[in-house]
Amino acid sequence: MNAKELQTLIMFGVIVLITLVITFWASRRTRTTTEFYAAGRRISGFQNGLAVAGDYMSAASFLGIAGLIAFFGYDGFMYSVGFLVAYLTVLFLVAEPLRNTGKFTMADVLTFRLRNRSVRTVAAISTLVVTLIYMIAQMVGAGSLVSLLIPSLDYNWAIIIVGVLMIVYVIFGGMLATTWVQIIKALLLIGGTIVLSFLVLSHYGFSLGNFFDAIHGVVGKYCTNGGVLKDGQCTAGSLVTQNYLMPGLRYHGTYGQLDLISLGLALVLGTAGLPHILMRFYTVPTARSARSSVVWATVIIGVFYILTTFLGFGAATLVGKAHIANQNLAAPLLAEAVGGTLFLAFIAAVAFATILAVVAGLTIAGSSAFAHDIWLNVIKGGREDEREQVLVAKITAAVIGVLAIILAIALRYSNVAFLVGLAFAVAASANVPSIILSLFWRRFNTAGMVASMLVGLISSVLLIIISPAIMGIDPPGTAATAAHLIQAKALFPLENPGLISIPLSFIVAIVASLATRDASAVETFSETNVRANLGIDAEV
């Protein structure tokens, strides 16, 4: 084992030790369902803001976006813009109403008006699917990171270690442990990003002009007419060369432009439908605290995504695309280039902490959806046994962890930001129409919700499966081949399904609601509207 591996192992060990100590401390304070799912609702607005930012600033943000910017310049930067703008949707539309109408899960919001078991079942299934897709991205990032820094540790074992750790956090510490792991991770991540950006700018005399002049000299290439770039040559069409500050390196041609629109729609709306983000608003004691936490999270998230500019473009100029074999490793390689092996070990440890924290938050969101919504309210008919419900949640967490490990191993070569973009599309398609219409449209009813959520979920997942994200016909032996699970020509031309599945879900919700009548849903709208929009907390 060389010095770099030893330093990295020590850094990783310190992070893991700190998080395990937090988990042990939290386990002594986690007994009831409220404590397990919502940390006893004792988290302050500022603390929750940090935790929300920690949940949101995932491996996709730190590793994936830096890689996309390094490889595709302006087009990669659009991911940063999309993730940042997306949080405004949460701030203005759903944060406070969710806190006032829910209890533990997204399904609680919907069943506040639509009191039907089918609503809980469908909402829980949607939560589990979105959670799993999002979690796969984090696990892929973990495997890429550890295999780079500790070559003697196999990628698959790296995935297994992360999966086991996240299961431990959730099973023993619940939401309280997850929250404090998120807070520490958010502070480490924003601090590491600031230092890394500072070191990048120091190479250009702290002159933004010099920095962007260097970027202007970086050249990117792509092929027209659907051609694929292989060893500097196009399989079809002609080779186009342009600088990184011009759009078109990733999203070019008609389908490319439509894909960019689809991605933007998924990102802007998807955040408001991410179960692990929505669940955070139940950990605060009041609606005012919910508003405060969103404001703090927006400030922290805003600073971070602005700084990803320096991470991505810094990797392109100071490391070079030719030296970045895996897009997900652009930020760690940049850290090594500007700060040496010790700084690389620190940044890698921060990225590792980021992954651990986010997958823990995702796991608790998925396990609570099954235990609280399906087990308690559907199977048990609402007859609550707190110890049994918490036990079921812990078993579910273990099952989710195993599934995430298996799928992450299968998708090891995919860009993590790209995978998260798919999760956002599924969340926006399946969850957002029902959440928004339930809170703001009197006529919305159970039939509309169930139809919308099922159509949004099935259409988005199906379109992903038959898209270039899963299907591909690259020659055997290329890195891209391993990223495709189906070796056949894609049937759907767009990588992100949001442009089709999101409007379709809204249309189905409206049509199904207008075609059926549900007097109880209309009657409960007034109560929901008063609580959600006038700041009256729901009884919890």
C-alpha cells in the first residue's frame, strides 16, 4: 500500500468513525416512530437547512456535475443551473404546505385529502422507485471514488461497504443520526469546495479573466448526424470542434436540444417530488421552522452550485480531459493537481461522507414509505404498534440497501449526475402533479391521483428503459458498452423522459379528476387549504 492509499484510508476511517459515533449517540434517543422517522421533530430551522443542503448536494453534484462540466463545458454547467433553480420550486410551492399537512411521508400529504388505501399504496411504490434510482447514482459514485484512490480495493467491495454502512446508520440511528451526518457532511463539503475553488483561482492570479481565457482555449469535439466519437473519429456524420464556453458539446442537433429541455423540466420540477427531501420538512417543530430551513438551504446550495464552475472548468484546464478516464473523478483529480495527495485524500473523504449521508437519507425515506404507508396503513389497517412498525422499517432498509448494491454494480460506468437526472424525471412525473394538484386544486380526487401517479411512474421508467440511457449498440470492448444494460438500438431518442412523461402525468390527473366525482375530496380541500396556506400546523 502506497502513501496515497494510506492517507486516503486514514481520512475515510476518520469519517466513518465520526458517523458511527453519531449513530451510537442517536440510537439511544430513537425509540418511537416519531423519533425514527422525524428525529422527534426537534431539529431547528438552521440545522434542518444544513441537513436539507446536505441531502441535496449529493455525489451527483460534487462528482457528476464537475465531470460533466470538465467534459462538456457549457452544456455540463446547465446541470448546475438546473439543480439550483429547482430548489426555488420547493421554496415557493411545497415546503410549508407539506409541513402543515403531513406527518412522516409524502403519502401523508396526499391522504390528508384523498383518504383511500390505494393512494397510500401507489404513493409508497413511487417513493421506493425514485429512492432506488437516486440511490444507485450515489453508490456508483462511491465505487468510482474508492476504486480510484484505493486500487487494491475492488469496485464491487467498495459498493458493498457503502451499502452496509448506510444500513447501519438507518437501522440504529434513524432520522436523528441521518440528520447529524448530513449536517457534518454539508459543512465539510461546502468548506472543501471553497478551498478547492480558491486553489484553482490561485493558479490564475485570482483573475476571472485569466481563468476564462484558459477555458476558452479548451477544445471539445462532437459528431453530427448521430455519429459517435471513437478514437478521434466519427462513426457517422462529420467532426465538429468548438470551445467549452459554447453550447452544443453534449446537447446538439434536434434530439439534443429536446433532451436539454427535457432535462431542465425534470430538474426544475423533480426536486419538489423527491421523497428524501420532502421528508426533511417533518423534522422541524413548526411551519416557520420549515420556511427558515428552506431559506438556509437555498443560500448554502446556491453558493455550492456557483462554485462547481471552478471545479469543472478547473479540471478541464488543469487536469485535462485526456487524463480523466472516468467523468465522476474530475473533482478528486483536480484536488490532487492543485493540492497534492493529502488534499486529494481529504476531498475524497468529503465525497465519501457525501455519499454515505445521502444514501442514508434515501434509505430512511424508502423504508418509512413501506413501513408507515404500506405496512401500517394498508396491511395493518392503521392499527399501530410502534415497535413493530420501526422493526419493519429497519428490515425494509436492509432490503433496499441490498437492491441498491446489486444495481450499482450493474451500472458502474454511468455518470452519477446523469443518473440523478433520471431520478428527478421519475419524481417529477410520478409525484409532483399529485402533490401540487392535491394542495391547490379543489376538483382533484383519488381517481386523478392514482391514475396520474401510475401513468407518470410507468411512462417515465419505461421511456428510460428504451432510451439511450439503457439501450446502446456500441462495439464490444468500449467503456460505453458496460454502461448499457440492453445491447440494441434505443427505441426512444431522448435520454431524459421528462418532456413526455411530466405533461402526460398532469394531463391524466386533470382528465381523470374531471371524469369522476369524489365529494369527500372536495370537502376536505377547504381544511387542507386553510392549514397549508395560512400556516396552521396539522396535528402530529
